[in-house]
Amino acid sequence: MPSGEAHDFWWFGQTCELKGGSTTHDCILHDGKRGDVIFRGYDAFSCIERSGARACKQDAGADQSFQDACVWEPVLHGSLGIYTQRAGDGNSIFFVCISDFEQIASDIVRSIKSDLGNSTNVYDFCSSKEMWFLENISRRNRLRLIQRTAAHLGICVPQNPDLYAHPKQAASNLAIECFGVNLDHIECMHRRNVLTQKLVPIVRNYKDCTDMTHSRGPVPVFLGDEMGVLLLLPDKTSYASFANYSDTLQFIQNKIGCTVHLCPLLNVLEQNRANIRKI
């Protein structure tokens, strides 16, 4: 949950505080040890609006709109498949969607570059609300595709209302994502220069890979149509955690400075004597 100093767009002007006390906390841990956690079943947190001294100066004049400006329909530009796990502990099925939204994203990026290309820097460009919107709408497009495909096949999947949808699409639902990654991701951060002690803005573009330093929980890796999807799970260092599938645990426990630990998200083809596909 975000802290009082968080600046995530969705938590604009508000923070989240634990209100359940030690009893609720112990209950969650006890259920977690039995593998019986239901996240919607605990009245543990409350949202509190930041006002007065708690408000951030950066909030003044900020764009607080979060809904789409127009109605749009999901488009498949990639693949959508149904997979079963090979663990032998059930007949669970999973929808896997690999798709982008480039027909919209490319037009927006070109428009921003033509309007602001000479008056803004790379960091401000990549950390803008428009770039946040592009990554978010790509994810929403995939979840809309999964929801509609499941409905067409008569398969029940967990879903939530799309809070970002245009008012005319208020009834639109999104499938709830179990695990997901962006194959083309931009990361904006500040790093302190060791010599000058000044904060230096940094922009990193990850294509078909991710920085495991910031990853939490399972990371899906697509091995190809024949081999399916592989889930990489972090080691559970603390059994006091209440998370299922280790979905809140970090992969890298001992972080050193700004070290980057890259992991591929798509299978890499290598030609060898047996012509084997491997990561």
C-alpha cells in the first residue's frame, strides 16, 4: 500500500493507513500459513485524504482527470491463448494475452514529440502522464480482450469494473490480472551522484526484459507457442508473509546501489547442434 509520501497518480491526494490493528494483522498471517487468504475479506485499511499540512505542494494545479477522453474498443495485435499448467495439481486454465496498442501509442508519441520536442527533456517526457497512460491502456486492452474472450467461450473469470473507462463505457469490465509484465517499459528514477551528491535523473528503456531488482512476485516468461509460459518465483525468505504465490516478495533481497539485474521476458533462439530453443 502507498505511504503518505507516495506520488502515484491513482492515489493522488490520498494515503492508505492500517486500521485493523494487531488482531486483523495476526488473522491475515494465520490464514496465510494455511494458504487461505482472501484479500477482499479483511477490513484492514482505510483511505485518508491528504489535506492542509499533509497536502503536497506539487498537487497544486495538477491534472486530476483519470478517465478516457473517448470510447475505444480492444484490438488484438499479437496472440491470445488458453494454457493449462503442467504441475499435475489441478486442471486450472489460464488466459495469456500478448498484445500491444501501437496504433494508438505511436500517434500519441509522435504528437508529443512534435509539440514538445524542443522544449522538454527526456526525463519529463518519459515521466509524463501521457506515457503513464500508454502503458496503462496497453494493459487494459489485454485485460479487455481476455474478459471478452472468456465471456464468448462461457468461461467464468474474475473481473473488475474499468475505473479509467469513458463514462459511456462505464459498464466495461476488465479481467483481473494474475501476473503480467510490459515487454516495452520505460523507467524514470533519480540517482545520487557519488562525487557531487546531486540527484541525477535517469531514464531506462527495457525491451523484452525486466529489471528483477524492482520485481515483486511471479514474473512470466514466454517461451514460445510450443512451450508456453514459464513462471519465475522468488524465494520465500519469510514464512510470516501472508501472500499467496509469493506475490509481494522481492527477487533481489540484497540491493547494492543502482545495480541492474536483467531477466529476459521472451525466449531467445540460439542455434546449436541440437537446434534447441532455450532462454
